Amino acid sequence: MSITERIFFTIFISCFIVSTVLHLINVFFMRKNNSIVKIYGRHAVLDALSNHKRSHKEIFTTQNVYFNHKATIDSSGAKLLIKLPKELDLLAPDAVHQNIILHTSSIMTRDTTHLQNIIKKDRSVIIALDQVTDPQNVGAIIRSALAFNVDAILLPEHATPDETPSLAKAAAGAIEKLPIIKITNLVNTIKLLKKNHYWAIGLDSNTKNLVSNYVFDKKILLILGSEGKGLRPLTIQNCDSLIKLPISKSVESLNVSNAAAIAMYEAFKQGL
């Protein structure tokens, strides 16, 4: 290797190290500030960039991806950082990032203004999750909720995930179109909605009431518990009705996102 080649190689390695260190510092401050999230994958990132409710910070991508989506990226207001594919692998290890990563504000909100507007409707479906902790399950539920005209998803502050890359990817763009509201206390929220004429319905495998035979009210709060544990006792005590899915005895339970989709479909089928 010639002296010139050694100089260029040293400069390249130095730049690479500096870039990596700066990213790690940025990740540290992102973790300190939960309002900033990471999204990767072309579909999820491009959907997020089109959402004007977000405040975009930085976008890391390759020259080719930037060229193919130049208009969307340029109009997003995010700081553009062109990277090599190997550098992107370091920014999102073990992830299928498709050569594009976005740092942006979280779409999840603690502002209950959305909820106050929704409860004024004559017909409404709201989903509440009780200790559903898996981000991919939550993302899949959000996707189904959009498909079946659900008005909002309620996530308790504790024992539910924040917005993560895997959650956003599983939601397949639906997270950009549906209010995701963080609540401090699930039981208090159930009581509030019941005062506003919502019927609280819990999905519980121990009941005899089948969802396929159930006649839904015009305004419902459908509450889903974690797979295995199900709904907490206090949550069950505050439900007006409990329903279950008719499944084969050879299977103990369905994945919570699959169960949610079936229950939402049954409500949707009745005109909600």
C-alpha cells in the first residue's frame, strides 16, 4: 500500500469512527427523550415522512434511495445524512432497514383532545390494551384497527410499549392514520368512557359468551389483555360484558393480535 493510499485509508477510518461515535451519542440523548423515535424500512419511513403531525429530525439513507425518493425526503424538513449500506447496518443492527432510517417525533400522544372529540360521536369503537407488551402485536392490532374503522387505540403508560421500529413496521403505515393515545390509568379511563355511553367489553376466554352471537352497542370500548395472562382482575370487574372467540379445543388461545382482528371484524360487520 502506497503512502497516499495509507493516508486516504486512515482518513476514511477516522471519519467512520467519528460518525459512529456521534450516532451513539445521539442514541443516548434519544433514549433520554422518549419523544424522539427511530423508524426504519422504506414503507414505514415514507409514510412517516408524509405525516405532518410529526417533527422530523434526521434521515440516514444511501444515495440511491435518496435519488428515488428525493421529493418526499427534501420536503420533510429532516436533516439528510447520506451513508453507505454498511454504516446503516451499524445504525440499525439486525434490522431489515432497506437502507433508510428516520429519527422523528413519536406519533403517540398523551393529549386527550382526540379522545374528547371521539366520545361525542353517536357510533364509535375504541380499543384499549391491558398489558399487551409485544411491539409487533401492538403494531398488528393498530393495522387491523384502521382496517375495521376503529376510532382510537388506548395504551396505558405502564406495561405497554412505546413507539419502536418493529411496532411501526408491523403497523404498516396505519400508525400514521389512527390516534394512539397514552393513558395514565386504564380503569379510570374505562369509567370515563362508560359515563359517556360506551359499553366496556372485555375479551376473556373464561366466559361463555361467544363474540359471534354478541350484539354490539353503538359505542363500545373493546379491551384486550396479554396472551396467556389475559385481562387483569380489576379490568374485568369494570367491564360491562365479557366475550370470547369460538375456537377449537385443541388450541388454548390465539395470538392477541389475531383475536383482536376477529373481534374488531365482528363489530365492523354489525355496522360499527
